[in-house]
Amino acid sequence: MDKKTEQKKVFLEIVQQLRQLIKMEKIQAGEKLPSERVLSERLGVGRSSVREALRSLELLGLIETRHGGGTFLASTHKHQLVEILSMFILEDEKSKKDVELTRQIHEMEAIRVISCTEILRTLPVWDSFFVKLEIEGTINCRDILRELLITTGNRLSLKIWFQLAAYDGDRLNRNSTEDEKLMIQTMLKSMQLGYEKEALKAYEQWMSTVQSI
Amino acid sequence: MDKKTEQKKVFLEIVQQLRQLIKMEKIQAGEKLPSERVLSERLGVGRSSVREALRSLELLGLIETRHGGGTFLASTHKHQLVEILSMFILEDEKSKKDVELTRQIHEMEAIRVISCTEILRTLPVWDSFFVKLEIEGTINCRDILRELLITTGNRLSLKIWFQLAAYDGDRLNRNSTEDEKLMIQTMLKSMQLGYEKEALKAYEQWMSTVQSI
DNA sequence: TCAAAAAAGTGGTCTGACCACTTTTTAACG
DNA sequence: CGTTAAAAAGTGGTCAGACCACTTTTTTGA
């Protein structure tokens, strides 16, 4: 069995061997990998094959290469999984409505999670938004939403949100209007008090306003 | 600006150009791409550079290569991506948890949307699940969840879900146990009746069961 | 007409070369 | 001796050519 799997894809074996090497040598994030020429010799393959494997891992953000410097194991937060996938998924999916809806799915979930979690909904950062709204009278819409996502602690959801939010462009990355002020305040206040439903309602009102901009 | 972004990563530009080429030539899934030598000439770069880009896309499962045959645009996303990423990324427990949570975010949203939409929650497909459960006593977990996502009509959410569901692998793609039967039935029934809250509650119970498998 | 053989096309791999850049070593100077 | 500048070595980036194995297409010949 597994004839097809094993006889083919030599460069995939190199990827496997690279991983094994990383484990064996206990290479930590940020540390240097052996040079391409050394890897080529140690693995008994040509340098170009090594490079094909390395470039694949680089596209995924699993390693970083510095011209003339070397190849380094990337830290987990730099993995470009979502970025790469979004490059292909979002590009095909022309429906802007879906992008917006999906973005809002993540935002609403964040509101739910924060509203239901004592520690999260009582964070001082929410008060800082209030202060900013009072003093300056306005606030960056994207900043609030991003803070929501960050607070939940779900880094994957945050990464997806970043990609989706990038498509909305300037419509999201702007200062709130006077009309939005009350909705945002209501949303934040409800969230702080743990009123999930009210927070979501205010959010939806806010978003329907944003939509018409 | 963007000095660092542009001066580096020449092979990443090739990846971009390949995408562009696929779009321009309107190459459909399963269809053939130009040969490496032709691409090399058309893009004005060496064949090895083209290969590095192609191998990256292959690792992502976006293209398929047949020795002596050619390079083809992949019909569906293959498991390569899952395997590679699980090797490097999903070793971290936090990441696994995030993947599961994010997947559930999309599933719960689907349940909400369907429960609140007359046309969706009264679809005959839900009854078919009931029948299947009655007759065979079991049902594929993944099938139900996929149907939920498909029904909502948000194709982007569906695509993201597909990717996330792939990580859970066999834990999701299996037949339901006897214990799960009641929860699934409750979830579906509540959904059909428009009882959003009850449906979600049953779903969460179900998922907590799945988690222990 | 059709099957076998030849040719062309294609991916897979390796080697060597050269460039640009970084790091290390060496040499020169004060 | 210490500092600094130059040289060397190390490293990734790219290209060209070669050869192999395999597939597809074309040609050949019975």
C-alpha cells in the first residue's frame, strides 16, 4: 500500500526530513537552520530540491530567510496560513456581501464571548474608549472592532478577521460619525454590564448604519 | 514605502503572477497549466524559480503535478495542507483549540441563521436527516454540519469552514454514537421549529461530547 | 485500419556558476 | 593593545544546462 504516496513527491519527503531535523536538533523559533548547501549534503539531495522545500515552507510563513544571512525558524504568530488561504479564497469569492457577513460573524461572536466573561468585559480598555468618545467625540471604528477580536484571545479568529476587514477598506477604517456615537456607547456599556443581547442589538444597529455609508 | 515588501520575495511575485495568469487565461479546476519551461520563458525567469513557486502552491494543494503529464489546477483542496500545517502549527494545543472554536463559531452562526429563517428551517433536507437517524440509527457528523453551512448560502463562511473542518479530521468525519443521537435530534427539531436558543444549547451539548472523543 | 515504435513534451533532479548580501576573520593603523 | 577598515568566507537568489523518467503525441509499418 501507499505506493502512490511514497514513490512520488520526493520534495515532500524533504519537508518531512526538515521537520525531523528541526526536532532532532531542537531548533527553537527564531533560531537558525543549517544552510541550503549543508542541508543539501546532509539529506543527500540537490540544493535546488532543498530550496523547493524551503520555499514552500516560507510561503506558509513557517521559516524566514534573510539574503546572505541564513534561514530561520519562524515564530508561530508569523504563520501566513490565513493570509495565503484568503489570497485564494477571497479572490474567487467576489461576493462582498459574504465577506461583510462573515466578518460580522466573528465580531458578534467576540461580543458574545466578552459579554459572558467577567474578566473580559470589565477590562479597563473599554472605559478608555468611553473617555475617548467623550473627549474627542469620535473614535476609529476599526480600532474598536479589532480590540473586540483581540480581547477574545482567539488568534485564528483574529487573523481571519484581519483579512476580511482589509477588504472593507476605508469604510471600516475611519472615525465614527455623530450618529454612530450613541450606538457604540450602548454597545460597549451593555457589554460591560454583561447584557449580551443588548450589546448585539446595538452592534447590529451600528452595522446597518455603517452599511449605508 | 514598501521597500522591504517589494525588493524581497521575488519568488512570491511569481506566485502572484501565476495567479494572475490563471485568471487571465481563465484556467478552470482540473485544467492544465503551461509547462514549467513555457512559464519560465513567459515570466522571464529561470525554470528553477518557477518550480519553487509551483512547489509552494502544490504544498498548499492548489495545483497538482503529474510526472511527464503536466501541471494542473487542483479541483478541490487536498489534504496536503492539513498534513503540513498539523506538523508545524497544530502541535501547539492553543492553536488546535482556536481552530475548533473558530469552526464552531461558523457552525453556530449557521444554526442561528437557519433557525430564524422560515424558508431555511423548513427545508426537507432536515427531515431526511431524521429519517436516516431513525432507520440507520446513526449519521455522519460532518455531513450534518456541512449541510448547515451550505444552507446558509454564505459561500465564504462555507469555504472557511471546510478548511477548519479538515483539521479535525476523523474526529468529525465519522458516524454519530448512540449518545449523540438525542442531541442531534433535539438540535434539528429545535431548529426546524425556530427555537434558536434550544438548538444552540443542543449543539453545544453535542460538541462537548464530540470533544471527549 | 490499427498497433507498435519513434518522437516530442513534461516534470524531477542534480550540478555548476555567478551575483548580492551578511557575517566572520584578518590585517592595518593609531 | 584596541579599534577600525579591508578581505575572506558563508549564505541565499537566480539562472543555465544537462540528464532521467514518465506521458502524450506523432509517425511508421505491417
